[in-house]
Amino acid sequence: MFFGEFEYKIDQKGRVPLPPRFRRELKDGVVLMPGVEKCVWAYPLAEWKKLAASLTTGSFTPSKLRRLNRAIFATAFYLSIDGQGRIALPIPLREYAEIVDEVVIAGANTYLEIWNIVLWEEEKAASQEQAWQIIESLERH
């Protein structure tokens, strides 16, 4: 389980450290893809395989499944962690998420999110406000 938030600087080669406490879970590599919001999703290889398997058993029409597979798999990158616990963020993903020099790596249960630090602060505020609203609506039922 991934949780917490961690701020890091990106070096000149586009590398970012991964939080030390998560490196063991990511030792087999990490799969990066554009997130729904303007961030990068980072999956441990085992979780990525579960996601891939779930897309073959869903109740999608064949044309929707092809589109979904293209959107997800064509934009994904598999990366190994270097000896210093870093990954090199691919340029297309940095551009998509507007990542330049500082990032926040946020835990999201089974995966990580990598955010531009300014966009993260905006998203975090909105998410926290909505989370309380969702929790309150659950308590009423």
C-alpha cells in the first residue's frame, strides 16, 4: 500500500528519486502512464499486470476495448530503478503533467502519482474537500 506525499527535485537528466520506503515494492520495475488528471501514474509491475488482466475480462465492446487498450498501453513506459533509487521520467509524460523541476510523489493505495508541485496543491485541496463530502454521504446510508 502506498501512502503519504514526498517532494523531490528533478535532476538535469530528468531523473527523480522514489521514496525509499517504496523502493522494495518497486524493485521489479515501475510502469508509468498519463493519469486521468494532469499527473503521472506509477504502478509496480505486479499491479500493472493485474490492471492489464482486468482489461481482458471486462464487459466492454470489442471496439471500446481496443480504444481503451490503445489509450493505456501505447502511452505507458516500463522503467527500472537505478542504483540510487531513481527513475528517469520520459519527456512525453513530463510534458503532459507539466513537470519541470519539482514534483510531489503521492501515494494512492496500489500505485503512486507524480505531480507538478503547484498542480498537486490545487488537486490536494479539491480532493480533501470532496473526500469529506463523500465520507459524510456514506455515513447517511
